[in-house]
Amino acid sequence: MITVTSPRALLTFLAVALLASCATTGTRPEAPAAAKPAAATYAKVDWKALPAVTDTDLQAGFAAWRSSCTRLKNDATWAKPCATANTVSDKDASAIRAFLQRDLDVYSLRAGGHRADGLITGYYEPIYPGSLTRTDTATVPVYGTPDDLVVVQLDSVYPELKGKRLRGRVEGKVLKPYDDAGSIASKGAKAPVLAWLTDPMDLQLLQIQGSGRVRLADGKQVRLAYAEQNGHPYRAIGRWLVEQGELKKEDVTMDAIRAWAKAHPTRVPELLRSNPSYVFFVRSADSPEGPRGSLNVPLTAGYSVAVDRTVVPLGSLLWLSTTRPDGTPVVRPVAAQDTGGAIAGEVRADLYWGSGDAAGKLAGDMKQQGNLWLLWPKGVALPQ
């Protein structure tokens, strides 16, 4: 806790506090950005180094990336490639290949020690039963942004902190951290209730995914999107189960976590308190499009990924080589259109699989080894 006596004192506090509690804008809960290792992150390679991709995947991946251009048309890095891409038919694989090879260079993403292998996981848009009013079975509130949540954008004073925010509550002249998830669950929040769910685990997983739908009794659905976060760091509930000796690390999946919660209902509040992060939502217009990611464009199932934006700028085009949990190869261009709290590192991506239970099963089981290549505009300096 600190007493704020002037704007300058507040800004000094914010800069220091950022080290302990910060988040970037986005649709999913964020973790504090990790520093890049000293090893090279980008290794230039020839186009021939890329694994082969089918025309179908090439066309779909290109179309997903080109949708980013609605947000990138005035971006100095991508304005020219986007302008050219808009003249290329997403039905013409040959034209797409010609455009990519003419306008973009290829860089293999490498982690510390120049390792090219990394972790590829998955996420999805869940659909949970619920109600717009509290009922005997729907008793778990989904909160909108609290009235007393203060969000400070830091890059207006510290340009090197671009995209970083600090969240808290001001009481008099005292700036306090906002309530953690355990406090909000027990005491509530000064916030509108957007919907009511039937299971506290549904709320936790909705917050982890960052968006989702509530299926009402009449069959209609209400889409919820990320609005804000309480400023506390995200801590994986699966990791808590491992630390408690309840699950082995290699066995942690969404299904395993749900099974544990069902078998230990009295310990579910303890499990949920282990993650102090709490996400607030906003109702979003329903549409056949996917939810919007951090870039504010609809995500494309199978072709949009969440990335560490300190390594891969949002809007970038990547080439992904990994497998599904059953070993089926997944090789395709993908669009970096989202971020996530657990997505940190050079060779790291979270692949969006779509909506519903089938996508959720696939996403929950996905913990695959993979490789990533950054396709970057020729003549443009690499990300710093």
C-alpha cells in the first residue's frame, strides 16, 4: 500500500509496481512479460527450409492472416505487404506462394541455446449452461468490469512499457492492489453481473480461455468477451494440483482437472484461490465469426494463434509445424492474433481450435512439441 500525494509520486509507484503486477491489453489473462534470453531469437533461413504445406492449409492460413490487415493497414511494418496481399486471391495457391516468397523473409524462432523446438498448446471458445438471472442451479456470477477498478496505461510516460497496464483501486489517497480471485469469489465485486453459470469450474475455465458463450434454457446463446483483469498474475490451477501431489505434470489436461474437481468438491474453492487472477467480461454481439483476439479481429479456428508479443508482434504471419495429440501432423501458416497469460517464450504458441466441446477436448489435450518460423517483411528491421 502506498500513499499518493502527487501525480509524479503515482507514476513513480506505477513504474516500480509494474515489476510485480502488470498486464498487456488483450482478450485473455496475461502474465508479466519475461525478458528475452541472450541467445539469438531469429535465425534467417531459406524458404526451402519450411516444411511443405497443402494448398488448402496455405489458402486458409493466408486468409486468416490477411484478415489482420484491417488493423494493420496503417502499421509501418505491415502496410505495404497488406496492400499487396489484398490484390492476391486467397483461392490461388500459386499466387499466394509467389507473394510470400517475393515480399517476406523467413526466420526460424529459437529459444535459449538456439533450440528450435518449443511448446504448442491449444485453446477454444467454451459454451457453458447458464442464465441471465440467478436461479436455483445458476449461482456463479460472471462479472463485468467493476466500477472501482482503476486501469493506468503506462506507455504515455514510459514508452518502453508500450502496451503495459497497471490495475488497482484508489481509496482516498491510497492506491491498493485490486482484490484477488479468492476475495472476489467470497465477497463479490462492485460490478454488473452479465450472466450466471452453474459450475465454478466453468467460470475458471471461461477466464482461462478469455471468451466464451453462455447457453440459456431456451437454447439461445450469449457471447462473452474479455473486458478487463484484476491485475494479479495468472497462475495455472493445473500447476497447483501438481504441487499438491494430486496430479502428475504429464497428466494435466482440462479433463483431468475437471475430474479431480468433481471427485473433490469441497476442495474446489481452494483450487480456484490458487490462481489470484480474475477476468471481467463484456457482452459481445453474437455472430458466426470467431471471438475477437487481442488484435481485435475474429479468430479463425485452426489458423489463429496466441503468442508472446515480446517475441512475435501481433499481426505477424507464422509457419507452424506440430502435431495433434493423436500424432497427426499440423503444418500450416497461422496468424498471430491473440495473447495469453501462459504464452511466454520464443518458440511458444497457443492454437485456437474453435467453439464447443470437440474443440475444447482438442485444446485441452494439446501439449505438443513444435517449431515456428516468422515470415517478416523484407527490408524491415526485426522486432526488438
